[in-house]
Amino acid sequence: MKSDRICVLYRQEMCPASLGEGSESSSPLKPRLLLKYLDQMQLMDYFEIDSSFPPFTNQDFYIAHTQEYVDGFFQGQLPHSNGQGMLGIDWSPEYADSTRYTNASLYHAILESIRNPSRIYLSPTSGFHHAVPAHGALFCAFSGQVIAALKIYEELGLSGAFIDLDGHFGNSIEDSRYFAPTLNKAIPPGCNINIRTEHNEYLQDLQIRMLLLQERFLAGQLHYLVFCHGADSHEEDDIGHQLNTEEWMECAHIFARTVQQIESSLESPIPVSLALFGGYREDDYNSVLSLHTGSLLHILKHLSRIAIEYWPNVSKNLRKSADKK
């Protein structure tokens, strides 16, 4: 059974003060916005902030990216500072600096979950799973999953699985295997879970994949799990469509149940960490934050076995509803 609070790896430097007018995503601001939302909803009693982790240096990024790209990005040099024209976020020194903290947050959330598996750790981050070794893409400057997994494998010799339920295929891991062959050991093939179907078929696919991960975990082939529950797989997201609210929340339940089954079989807690990933609502961004909150608290409720009553408030997107008619 886990502790009754989620430990959040957060520092204020993870978020720039503002984004440029050309930025197409609010994701770089999401860590701060989520904590503000939790405070407004009087839910911070379920969370504990850890700000003690250091930011990444350029050297940390070299493990998963070319030195030319890393150095060029932090120096603001084109085309590196614009992800080969595909980043979608206005570059600024403050935004560039924030990526040192967001990527470090994910790594340290996973690392701390390994050191203390009786607790659940959260990196309140997104913007990782589309970057590739030579450039960023689609709101993602660096491939945070790849960096974290490679560092942990090189430092501890441990392998993990990423359950990436963002609404868009997370290509970073698969597109980085050629650049960093050790990734095949850090995240073994088949352990980068992305679901591309919808509704009941989506849930069936997820259940099957989680059963396979459970078998590999019990066989000693995996040592930690990272659950990345993107809100853009919800049908009311601006660019999502796969699941209604009940189905989206069921994904969190499937994950929690899998963890419970593994821990019951091993008779010991296993390392679990969480991340936010995507979610886009121009009409009501609190709906995105409410979905994330629902997933986090549902997992805490079932893994800690404490009473928490919270259900996402996903207001109807009138524009999308009109488009469907």
C-alpha cells in the first residue's frame, strides 16, 4: 500500500512567466497551473512538493540528443531554437531554461520512486514525447522519457515501461532507438505503450498491454512503471477524440489495478511515477486540469486505499459540439 500523499517534483523555474504570442500550446505553463488549480479546489492536502532536485546541464541532454541540437537550442540559434520549424512554442531564454527543470523533474520523479517505492511520485510535466535526437517537434523540445530512462539504466541498471496515454502517438522512444541503442534495454521493445483505438476497443487494448507488462514485471524484466495520462485523449479536447470521461477515468483504474496486482504477487511495493502530458482546451483550460486531477486522485485513492471523492468537471465544448452537427 502506498503513502497517502503524492510527492510532486516541482520548482517554479519549470514554468516561464509567460509565452510568446506565437506559441500554440499552454503546456509549458501546466505545472504551475495544475498546482494553482489544486490549491483552488482545496486538494493540496493530498500532495507534497519536493523542490530539492537540480536542473539538467547540457551534458544531461547529450545522452539522447545531438550536441549540435542541444547547444544550439540553449544558445537560441536557428533552426535549433525552433525545432526545425515544428516546435510550436516561441523560443526565449526563460523558456529554454525551463526545459532544464521539466526534464529533470521527470527523471527525479522516476528515480525517487525507485528509491522509495512506498510513495507515488508526480512530475507535473508535458512536452516530451515528440522530440527526436536532432530536433524538437510539436511542443516538445527534448525527449524527457528517453533521457530519464537512459540515465536510470546507466546509473542503476534498471529497465522501465512508459504507459503513454496521450492522445497522440509518442514517437520519441521509438525514434531514438537508433541513436541510443542502450534504450532497447532501458525501455525494452513493447514497453512504450501507446493506444491508437477508441472507446471500448481502447480499454480492451490497454488491459491486454497492461497484463503483458505485469507478466514482464513479475519475470524481473521490468523494475518501474511511469503512467503518462494525457488529457488530449478525451473526446472534448480540442485535438482529441478517443474516450469519454468515464472511459478516460477507467484508464487510471486499469493502471492502478495492475499495480495492485503486481504488488500483491511480489508482496512489496513497486516504483510508480506519474506525468501529465497533453491536453488542449482554448475554451476552458480548467477542464484539462480537472481531468489530470481526477486521474491523479483516482490512482492515489486505489493505491493508498483512502477515501477521496473527486470527478473531473469537463464542461461541454460548444464549438466542437456544433461542428459535429
